[in-house]
Amino acid sequence: MPIPLFNSIASWILKKRIHQMELFMKYPIEVQNELLQNLLHTAAQTDIGIKYEFETIKNYAIFKERVPVSTYESIESDIERCRQGAQNIFWPSSIKWFAKSSGTTNAKSKFIPVSTESLEDCHYKAGKDMLCLYFNNNEDSQLLTGKSLRLGGSNELYNKNNSYFGDLSSIIIQNLPFWAELSSTPSNKTSLLPDWETKMRAIVAESIPEKVTSLAGIPSWMLVLLQNVLKETGKQNITEVWPEAEVYFHGGVSFKPYRELYKNLFPKSDFRFYEIYNASEGFFGIQDRNDSDELLLMLDYGIFYEFIPFQGEDKEEGDIIPLSEVALDTNYALVITTNGGLWRYRIGDTIRFTSLSPYRIQVTGRTKHYINVFGEELIIDNAEKALTQVCTQTQSTVSNFTAAPIFMEKNRKGAHEWIIEFEREPEDLNHFSLLLDKALQQQNSDYEAKRYKNMTLQPLQIHKARRGLFYQWLSQKGKLGGQHKVPRLSNSRTVLEELLDLNN
């Protein structure tokens, strides 16, 4: 079959899913309630189903009252039993895959169970929906006439009980049907190489000769790959390497600090950026409109959602609520029940709703990543918006950053201390610091109050990181590639001090 004809037929088939999406947009609460009952029915005879008598839970109110909210620490022993070969603990189908995730650069890893249902009805379904929404918004797309450049993790064999773990992306690649590899680059073998440096060289060598029409991966690591491609080819931008590339699907970290960098890499006026919101625990949202910074909350992926109004872990939280009770512009901690066997699980992310019909969201940060030493309650979303604003004002670009508090000592007042790696440096770092301090005050009234006349907080301090510092730090931690990322904000100075020492 001629490739353009295949592109047309495949895009037509993919777009048929739009009608099902319209159904959950029109009846979101009904879809979610039915999904919850299906999950309870399916898992009724598992260990957890018997413990909490799932068979007698007839509505959300009983579910909320009977089943406790969980964290990884509270279910870790059951997950370890499953990794050792025990089954039917929290989900009836056999589970042998575990998505290894730290979520941060912490030494401790989490192993999230991945069922066949979560692969098929959540992650793979979301991949097709991502293409469906893109084709629906871009009728002339020729996406399927070329290949998708993908950047994933690696798998490792764990013990003798036929149990495997690795980055979620690598688990997805490992289980894809054989024909999916034909439309992707690099090969599965290269994608799953365990050593990041070796894999990077192999991906560059394999992918440069290909006709790449789309890219997918975490912005921080995709940037490293694309910079290596430019170094190898001697080209000025990626459009010169792959002129038919038309979209980059990104997720995993906020795109705000990277947007200008990527616009320079893809200077075509019609090049698209599409955001997705996925994690080891599930796939939650997809950008459903061109040039939007909102994500459509996907309600029929086998995930039941609940939300906790979030003001910081050291503050009293509001009551947990279902989707029907959420409000606009409120920060919520996300709680999920899934077809992978997670029950009322706190994922550690915070989101806010930007629309209630349909339900659209923005990811605002992590429940453990913020600075609130002096009552300023600075969250990642504040920091990234302020940085984006100041970079525009100063015609600079940031590739990485982290910030932590300077604690009060004797007569010394507190402050925030930043280390920033610039891709394009500002002419005057002191001026940049002043602008960033003002922008943070505009974004966060609590920070503004603490900065008032320097009564509690002094002006922030910025250190300029040498090129490649954050990459070197991650390398020393054995955290290259995959889902590893540097905490943006922290109440502890540990990460900042390590970076400052390395920078010197």
C-alpha cells in the first residue's frame, strides 16, 4: 500500500475514537461512576477486595468511607510480595511488570505494578488517542508517512520469579506489537539498551538517516539527544536534519522552561507541540487543541479520580472529593484508583482545573516539591511561570534550575537561593535576579508578603551553573535518562549544596 494512502486510512480509523471521547465529555460523572463499579467488581475476589468487601460497595460514598487513601509506603510490602511471585493481591490478572519510578532523584525507587489491562486500556489506548486528537486538529498531517523518534528507558530482569522492572516507557516498548517498531526509530534493541551514553550514540546513528515526522519523550532528555544530533550533523537546527518533522509530543516535566529552546530547534511556523500527562501509575491527560496549555482529563482509561485541596503537606488539607465537586483554579493533590491495582493512591502530583466542561487541567507540581520555610508557599508552577516571564524580558533561555532556602541565622534573614543553567545567558545576571524576584512576587502573594520591605525574606540569590552541570550531577547519581529529573524546589539544601560544590 502506498505510504500516503496508508496515512489517510490510518488517520481516518484513529479519528473514529473522537465520538467515544465526546461521550465522556458529555457524561463525565456517569462515566466515572460506572468505571468505579467495574473496577470494584473486577477486583472483588482479590486480597484487597475481600478485605474491604468490594462486593457490597454500591456507590462512591461507601467506597470513600470504607477504603483508605494509600501511599507507596503503605502498600510497599504487598508490592514486594507480588514481585516475589504472589498474585491476586490487588488485581486479578497476573502482574509481572513493574514500572520503576523515583519521581525525583531520591535514592529510593518505587515499583508500580503494571497489569495487562493498564497497558492495553490505558497506556496503549492513550497513545492512539494522542494521534487521534492530533489528526483531528490537523487534517493535512502526514505524520504516518515517516517515523516517530522515541526516547525511552531500559528494562532489567529482577530475581528468578519472572518479574521485570524498568522505566514505564521501556515496558511499553517491550510489549508493543511487532508492527509498531516499523513506524518508530530507533529499534527496540537500541531503545532498551541499559547504558545511557551507549544508547545515546546508537540512537543518533540510527535516527539521523530516517524520515522522522514526529518525536516523543521527556523534554530534558530529548534536548540532550537533539543537541547530539546537531553536533553529529553540523546543522543549525533540527528542521534541517528532519524537514518533514511536524510535532513533538512531550510530557514528564513542565515544558515552560524548554519552550523557547525547542522553538529554536524547530523554527518552522507550523511545527506543533503537544503535551501529554502520563506517569508510571497511569495516563491521565492529553492536549486536545492546537497551541493550548490545557490537557483534556481522560475519563475512560480505567482510572477513577479523586482530589484533595492542597496547600502544602504541613497544612491541614480539605476533604477528599470526587470529580463532580472540583472547582476552577484550586490546587488539588491527585488520588487515583486504577486497573493496575492501585486503590485510592496518592500519586504525588498536583493539578488545577482550567475548565469544567469538558474537564481540562494543568499540572502544577509535586506535593513534596515546594519551598515553604518562611510561609511563602512557593510551588513549581509559580517558579516556572516567573522564569518564563523573565526569560522573555531578558531574551535568555534556561535549560535547568533548582532552588532552596537560605535559613535564618542569628541576625541574618532568610532568602531563596537558585542555581540556573542557561542555554542563552542574560546580559546582566543581577538584573535578571531583580526581575525574577519581582515576577515571583507577582505570581505568589505569600512570597510578596514575606518580601515586603525585606522584613522576612531578603532578595533571592542566583548562581550561574556551568554548561552541563545538571547532566554531570545526574550522571554521578546514576540517574541518566528515563524519568529521572532534578527537583526544582526543595525545603532542604541538600541538592543545591551538591550542585554548588560541583559547580565550583
